[in-house]
Amino acid sequence: MNHGWIPVSPCGPECQPPRDRRAEVGLARVVLRLGSTAGLLLIGCVLVLVLSMLRAAWRQRAMTAWFRTLLRALGIRLVIEGRMPPGGALVVSNHVSWLDIVALQVLRPMRMLAKVEVQSWPLLGALAGRVGTVYIDRDRLSALPDAVRTIADELRAGAVIGAFPEGTTWCGRASGRFRPAVFQAAIDAGARMQPVALRFRTAAGEPTTAAAFLGDATLVDSVLAVARMRGLAVELVVLPELIGTDRRELASRAQRAVEASTGSACGHGDPVEVRMRRSIAA
């Protein structure tokens, strides 16, 4: 059952550029990337079983190395601007792709806030559960207060929690409104609030929506599309820490800071522009 409060993104295939085979790697490279990714996922399943036996510092290093290697296996270059201070925090970011989670884990191993559907993803769902993902049932409005309390408890214990306040993926050129609930958890816990902006660029350094995970695309479709791209880069920009006690104001400030860094605009733009993109894609 859907509710009016559930975030909905109008972004779809029309937001993405037409497929350009000149900007893609060859079939052999695609096969190599997919094979390497599958192998890393299997290694990850073993890794999560031994993480609990490692000291915290070694555990973080192992997770960071695994996620960084996953990006490299897919041919993705990671650029990080700024540094996160040590200690627990609520990390909030814009949401474009499943790659967002991978990149953020390189920045700092963190427990992610995710929709319950992630549990059913092949291998990735199992890995997410093993590393302590906090799940949200978006179809049950009554579950939201308990979710906020759970997040606040984790933050009080010193955890780093990653969340996407937009609640769903957008193309990156357009963006969604940041919902304030997760900020309330940080306020209740007295935790630090750290916004981070995510940007995707082509080999030429131009912004791109090609990596966005949108519409009816499956995870397999998205992984295959990413594996074909030549020179894809994901950039993480650590923005100034947020301070305040009004969750709505904090959500708005975080949203504006991310939009300023990514060059995106809240909403889906002018309908004429959307129709033009559709005609180009066709």
C-alpha cells in the first residue's frame, strides 16, 4: 500500500543520455569487469563472516579496501574532496545510484539506511545485512517513529549512519526534497550531521546522468550499463557540518548545500525540457 508521504521521483530513462557506443569499452572488457565484480561479491560474502574477529581499525581498513576495489573492478575512478572528522555522525547525501553506497563506504565505513527491498537484491542484499544496514519499510507510515528511535540509538552508540533524505534515486541533474525525519534522529542523539555531495562525470570531465539507477531498470540492467562505460568517475564532496535543532531547517540547509555542489535543481525542471530529452533519447 502506498502513502502520499512516500518519496517519488519522476526521473526515468528520458533523463539519461542516448547510448553512445563510442563512449563504451569493448565486450571483452565488459566481461572482465562483470567477472571481477562477481568474484569480489563472493569474496565479500566470506569477508563479512570474519569481520567480527578483526579489531575495529582493521575492520574499517578491510571494508574500505573491498569497496574501493569494487569500484576499480567496474572501471570507476573515485575522487574525494575534503575529509570527514573521526567519530560517529549522520551522513546525508543526494541519491543517484546504487554506486552511491559503494562510494560512501570508501569515504568512511558506515551503516546505511535502506529500503527493505534491498534485502532481496542478489548477494548485495546479503552483504548489506551483514554489515549492519538499517532497513526502513516505506509502505508503513506507522513504522517511522520506531525507525527514528533506532537510528538515534545507533548514533548515541557512536555509529556512523549514512542516509539519503530524498528517499529515492534522482538523475543528478534534478534532485528531490530532503525529508526531515532522519535529521530528528541526529538531533535526539546529539550527533554530528555531515552532508556529502555525489557527482558523476564522464571521461571528459562532464557531468553525466548515465549512471543513474532510475525507473523500471533492474539492478542487473544498471550494473551492466555501468560496466560498459568508459572513464566514469564518481566524486564525493564533504561539505561543512550542519549545526542546529530544527529538523526541517537542517534538511533544507543540507539540500541547498548539496544542490550548490552538484549543480542540480530541486524538482524535475520544465516539461518542455523533459520532452526535448525524450525526443533526443528516441
